[in-house]
Amino acid sequence: MNAQENKPNAEEPLQIKPPKIGVVRHLRGYFFAGVLITAPLGITFYLAWLFINWVDDTITPLLPPAYNPETYLPFGVPGLGLLIVCIVMTFIGATTAGMLGRFLLRTSERVLSRMPVIRSVYSALKQIFETVLSRQSDAFREVVLFEYPRRGSWALGFITGKTEGEIQSSTEDEVVNVFLPTTPNPTSGYLLFLPRRELVILSMTVEEGLKMVISGGIVTPLDRRTLEERTVKVAAADGDNKTILPVDD
């Protein structure tokens, strides 16, 4: 009788108790949640503080003591150097818009054009800034996907402009300049001249593309395409076929 009472009932389901989460595990989760919130803010403010201090330490000592507010104050003024740089840049831009400013600009450019090494550096930097800061420029406006360094392997790049001159005239395809950044430092990379038909234009912004490159793919932007657009996919080229074709559903 006692043996039958001690036997477990076969009709009753086996109940498994969930494991208890300890206090240490809770604290560890809270700690990583705090790091996730404070680390990006702290690093951002720290880098901004370093940049502002660097500008202040470079520009503020150039002010005459009579015009330096720190001469009359018992403490330093953070951001004073950065404010002076912004005022000077605005003043120079307003000056060059007039006849006198344009004359001085042309004179200085003629002087620089006669210097062998400096003229090359100046012309290159001027062209880069004019291209990047121009509102009509398409530099770094589109994020593209293309096969690199081999067929079937995809890379993320940025269109920096339309290829012109000898490079374009030497090819049969319409070629564009594509900058392929490295991870996690996007300031270095490779300049590629690729046919436009081999590029897949993505809907993500340049900022989102840079975040993805810097994070090594950890930060992935949302897909903003419509459901109809998501059905159109591309496949890797086969063999010597250089054209990227849509995948047939």
C-alpha cells in the first residue's frame, strides 16, 4: 500500500521549476545597462571638450592682453577660441564677397601658383573643399553596395562624384568615383572607379553608412524601403558576367 502511494502519478505533468536569477546577475545587467547609456554620452562630451580646449589653447594666446577677456576675469572662458574662429571665418567670407576681397583673393592665388610645391597642395585642398561644401555637389550623398574584392563578396562604399577626364574616356561604361572606407577608421580607404550599372544604391543615409563602417557592422540601420522595393534583390555576377541582375522570384 505504501509503495503504491509513493509512486508518482503518470497523469500529472512534470513541472520544471525555472532557475532562479541571482542578485549578482541582476547587478551585472544593471551595470551593463548603465555603461550602454553613459558611455556614448561620456565619450562624445569628452571628445568635444578636447577639441574645444585644443582650439582655445591655440587661438586664445594670440589675442592681445587688452582684448583678451581672461585678462580681466579670474577664470578662463571655455569656447572663446572656437567663437573667435567662427567670427573670423564669417568675416573673411563676407570680405571675399566684395570687390576688394575678390581682388585680394586673386592676388594671393597668383602668388601661390608660382610656388612649385605649395601650389599643388593648395589647388588640391581648394578643389576638395569646394566639392564637399558645395550644395549642388553629389559628393558623399549616396551609399552604394558593390562586389569587392571578388565576385560574391559585397562591400559598402560612398559615391564621391562622376568620373571625368582621361579615366572616363578610357572606359566604355559610365564610371563613377567610389570611396571604399576601412573599418573602424573611415578616414582611410581606397578610391575605386566602378561602372554605375554594377552599383546598388542603398536607401540608408551617409551618416548611417559611416556608423555601420565605424562599428564594424554592429550598428545596422533600419530598412526604410517599401515592401515592393524589398522584393527586388540582386545576385552576385557569375564568372565573367559583370552585370548585376535582379533575382527572379
